[in-house]
Amino acid sequence: MLAIKKDHILPQRYLKMSQADIIEAIKKRKLFYKEKLLILAHHYQKDEIVNLADSVGDSLELAKIAKANQTAEHIIFCGVHFMAETADMLSNNHQKVYLPDAMAGCSMADMATLKQLEIAWSRLSDKIVGNIMPITYINSSAAVKAFIGDHQGVIVTSGNAEKILKRALSDNKTVLFLPDQHLGRNTAYHLGVKLDEMAVWQPKREQLIMSEKQSEIKVILWQGRCCVHQQYTTNQIKALRQLIPDLRVIVHPECPLEVVLAADDYGSTKKIIDVISQSPKGSKWAIGTDNNLVNRLINKLPEHQIVSLNPSAFSCLTMNRIHLAHLLWTMDEIEIGSERQVIKVNSEIAKSSLKALDRMLG
Ligand code: 13P
Ligand code: SF4
């Protein structure tokens, strides 16, 4: 859980500026820094942030961009805390990574602490016969990633979970998948793992929940979830299909299994964008993921008929903490050499995490 310090609160002077003035000031600073400054934005960011970013992507794409970039001395990450940490670990020593709002965490990542993981690991190692391979979703803290790196584990994103989990299962490993039970369950299910070959680890109760018919445990799912993706249901899919003939539904794998099964397709934010943009004009789509992205697609692809699976769903609250004013404030802090928004992972933790990140990126 992130703690807010007083000096991390946006100064009043930015609140007095008009949006147009803020945008102009940001553009001016971008021109000044040129390739020495890189602004990265996740697809769930607000339109006004996405419009000013140098690169926009899903978690996997942004991690790759941060690793490949050699020229930017300053990387401003408009996303959430674990993304900025990952970018810091993947970038070079001379590069600094900034998170414009220190409170932009991820509630799912907070559902797996290092302490909880250590307890789970020791309990499960006593219980499970054979090797357990830990796999963490990139939506986890650097400390959790470090544990994974030190225990021969690997990191996945929603864009590569299937490929990496497939490899682990073909090595006959029992997989501990954290922190998102839904990404783990959806991916394992589509790889042919039966539901009664999966168990759930409850970190708060320190308990393994198995089905009555449990034969062999192939995957242990950590009981974490994304609050945004719990807002999509099979009833919404049913209702929209009745209303719109020939509708196709695509959802993010952080949605529960029954929703993924009721949809026509599922995938990372990049996959959702690719599938819809490459579909014929006039295609009808309902999307089950963050509404900032859905509304952007509705506006960008007017020749497709796109609706949100749940138009009244709230967008990710922490992603939305980043406003244009935070971006400008970060640039101003860079200008005066302040490190207020810098995200720096401890070097020992980074070294261990990188083992797991490198296994993912190959
Ligand atoms: P992707 O960027 O991998 O699609 O994940 C979405 C998400 O919830 C990021 O926190
Ligand atoms: Fe975390 Fe969900 Fe927000 Fe992604 S959308 S940052 S998983 S809370």
C-alpha cells in the first residue's frame, strides 16, 4: 500500500491554471527536452494524457519500450506504481523514471504482499509434492517480483500469460499464479487445465481451497482480483446480445471466467484494440475493459459500432489519478532537479526481479 507524503500533493498553483495553458506548457517542455524526455502512457489513461504521450501501450509493450530506450534521461510513466517500478528496473542507470502521482497504485498488486507470499510459499511447499513454479502477473510489487526471480519463477503480462504458462505446465510443474486469480484461471482453462485441477490460495486466511473432486493440483490461484474488471457480467452480455443482433463481445482476461466464456474473444488491451481495428467496418462490438479505453475506441473508430459492456462501470481510480497538472508538475520538478516523483527500486530487489523479468522478455 502506498503512503502519501505531504510534499506529494499537487501544489495549488497548478489548480489555478486553465487546461489550455497546462497543455501549452507541457508541449513547450517537450520541445525543449526532445528525445531526452519520454512520456509513456497506459491505454487506461485519460485521453488528454494519451494525446501528449510519446508512446501508448499495454503493460507488455510499455515494459519493452522502457527497456529498449537508450536516449531519454527522464521517463515519465503515466500509469500505476508497479509499471513505473518495472520501467525503472528495465531502463539504464543514467535514466530516471517518474510517476506523476505517488498515490497511483494498483489495488490488485496490493493483494499480494511479500510477507503473504513467503507464508504461502512455506505452507504450499509442505503440502505439494514436486516442484512449484511461481508465476506473477506484472501487476505486482518489485518485492514480490524479486521473490519470484529468486525462486526460478517468471513474470507474465496479459499479453503473454498463455505462452509462459503453457511452457511451465509442459514441464509438469505445479504453478502458483499471483495475484490475479482470473487471469490465472482463464489462461489455465484455455490451456486445457480443468477447474478441479485448480485450487485457490486465500492469502488472508492462509488457506488452500480445493474442490471436492480435486485429483491433482496443476495450478494454485492467488485470491486477488481487479476491481475494475469485476464490473462485467454474463447478464450484461446476454442483454446486449438480445438488443444488438450480430454483436461480438471481447473482454479483458482480468474478468471472471464465466464472462470470458460468454464472450467471443478475450485478450490484453493491445489485443482488444488490434482485433477491433482489424475487423470489417460496420462490425458491432461490446468491450469489457476500462471505459477510458472503450470510449477512446468508440471515438476513434466511428465506422465500427462499439459499445461498452457496462457504460456505467467506473474506470480504474488509480490510473485516473494522473491529470495534466500532475504531468506538468513532474516536468517542472525535473527542470529544477527535484527527485520528488522519481521511482527507484532498491538495487538488490531490482537484481532479483530482473531475473524473472528477463525470463519473460527472453
Ligand atoms: P494490460 O495492459 O496487460 O492489458 O493490463 C491491463 C491492466 O489492468 C493494467 O493494470
Ligand atoms: Fe490494477 Fe485493475 Fe487498475 Fe489495472 S485496472 S491498475 S489491475 S486496479
